[in-house]
Amino acid sequence: MAKVRFTAGRIDDFRCEAGKSQSFLWDAVSPGLGLRATASGAKSYIFQAKLGQQAIRITIGDPRTWSIADAQAEARRLKVIVDGGQDPRKLKADELAANEAAAAADHAKQTRESVTLGDIWPDYIADRMATRTGGWSDHHVRGHQKMMQAGGLPQKRGSKLTQPGPLHSLAGLRLVDLTAERIEQWAKEEAKLRPASARHAWRLLKACMNWCSEHKTYSTIITSNPTKSARTRESLGKPQVRNDVLQREMLAPWFSAVRQISNPVISAYLQCLLLVGPRREELAQLRWADVDFQWRSMKLADKIEDFRMVPLTPYVAHLLAQLPRRNEWVFSSTASADGHIAEPRYAHNEALAVAGLPHLTLHGLRRSFATLSGWLETPAGIAAQIQGHAPQGVREQNYIRRPLDLLRMWHEKIEAWMLEQAGITFVPAQAGLRIVETA
């Protein structure tokens, strides 16, 4: 293999031999240094040597960026490594790996020292929406966002400003500083102001910390869940059992006041909450496509399953048929950003005041359905299935499969009894009947 002293002229003039894919020119000064030229016209300095019984070849670089002297110096450096019995390629790979590890460690250190709870909260919400089957509902997402809100914005009604969310005071805290002691302090402060909201925020924070402990980045910071503290639980206390419910004798004044609400959508929505017993968001997000007037059924989003089918009882069907079809939502709203009813509490509270009834939450209407159905000795599993409660007991979970017709039989009895107690005379139209004139 002939060797020549590399000069600028020889480097410029060297070309790949005709008919070959590549040709080589070897330096007489630095052992192993060569110039490779390809058929396409590309050139590069290379180093070639024997490591044991194996020939190795390493690209040094382009002659346009590497001077001859620098290429010769690099060849001599590589020759020393090879003569020492080491593979320069492995050393370079190890160096790159070490640099990447150092960079990752530095990034992890910076993350550990800077990332806050407020930084990861949106990531947590986005990840849960993407990975959870069916995704979080809009209501659930808004609930998480509300926990971190800064407050200070005008409320939708009235002149007051929104309050900071229960977790907002922790938003600027670094994850590394989110200790059990700090959360215990937060729990004591929040429990004095809003214990119920604080308990709910604590449960959401606990789920977020579980997520962090399994996250590829945040698991190096949150190694154990700091929210799982007996002192935190004691500071927040136990939730009080709510007893707001409509009694049988309250049905007449309640229906009278609710039916007088000027907004027909809100009026129908509140009546359906009582007569069907769903969760408020399940009914608010009912679409026209999910209502089947022919087969008398409704498809409701479900907290446990993806959805559940419930009967469309006669009076409820009558209420829905009177509503305007402004968009895809049954209980539509021109003021709501989502296009469906968002806040019917104000109208409901006004109706309660008109009727002279005690305070009753929207969830209290759901509780009322379960309570009032007992007057007809409705089987507990029937009412629970209509309302979307999880089956209780081995028999309910594994053996009972109630068809919609069976639910409808009991549900229509419940509706008719409530209307009777409310003093409402309602005669459902009989499907399939028509007037026939005879001669």
C-alpha cells in the first residue's frame, strides 16, 4: 500500500478511481491516517489499524474542516489508544454515555430544585385525561383546575370575586419541600375555613402524589406519598352526613315552585333530577342523540361504567319533548360556554324560598329519589341501578341482570306516585292509538 506525504494539493487533487465506489490515499507521516474519496465526490480523513485480529476503521472528519496537521494529530492519538489494546470507538461511546448521564443528572437536579406543585398539576390533568379509559369528564377536569385557581376574578353572579382554590397556597411550593409536615400545616389552616372543600382537595392531592411516585421524572422527588399522614386526616376531620332530602309532604310545594321557574330548561332539568335520580352532570350532559322516545330509554354517562341505560318515563318524556332543540344538548344553554346547563342552583334556591322549604342541594334531589322510592317498597337494587350506584353484594354483582323493561315498570310507578303526592294530574298519551270515525 503506497504512502505519500499529505499536502493541500494532493488532498484537493485526489479522486475516486473510475469504476470503484471508493479509493484511498495513505499518509506517509502518521501511521493509519488515510483519505477516502467516494464515487459521489465526498472526501473524509479516516484512521485504520488492527486491534488484535480485527481491522478497525474510524472516520475522523471532512478535509474542509480538518487541517492536515489536526488530522495527523488525531491519527497519532488513536494509534496510541489502539496500541494500548483499547477500542477508540468503545471509548467514545462510553464518553458519550457518561456525558448523557451527567446531563440527565444535572437536569434531574435542576428539576428537583425548581419544579413546583403548580407546575406539575396541568401535566397531571393532561396525562390522566389521555390514559384513563374514556378520559376525565369536563366536570372532573374543572374540579381539579378549580383546586389550583388563584381567585380574584368576578363571579358569574353578583359583584363578589372568586376565592383562591384550596390547593392554591401550595402551588408555588417545590415538590422537594412538599413534606408530610407541610401538608399537615396546610390541612390545619384549610380545615378552619372550608373543611369539606379541604377534604376533597386532600383526596385529589393524594391521587396526584401517587401519580408522581410512578412518573419517570417526578418519582426521583416524590419517593413516598407525603399526604398519607394520620395527623392530616385528623386535622381535616370526618365529613358530616348530609340529610337534605324532600319528604313526601314537601313534594307538592316543591313541584309547584319549580314548575313556575321562568326558564323552561331549568324547570325541566330540576324535575328530571328528582324523577330520575341521576348525578347532576350526568343529566346536564344528556344529548338528544341519547334520548329514544320510541323505545322510551335514555343513555346517561356513568361514573362507574362508560354509560347506563335508564327508562324514559312518561312525564319525563313529556318534559323533554317541550324543550327547544338549540344544539346537541337536551338541557341547552345560550349563556354557558359548553352549550348545556351549568348552574341551576340559583333558580332552585329561589324556588325553595318561594315554597318555604328548607335548603336542599341538587344532590339532595338525587338523595330524595332514593328515599322516596321506599314508599312503594321498590327493591333497593332497582333504584340503585337506575341511579347508577355500584352493585352491592355478591348476588347483585354476579347474578342479577335486570332488563330495561323491569326497571321501567318500577320507575313508572315511582314517577306516578311522586306526581300524585304533588297533586299533578298527568295522563300519558297512549302510543299507537288513533281516532277512527264510523259511519
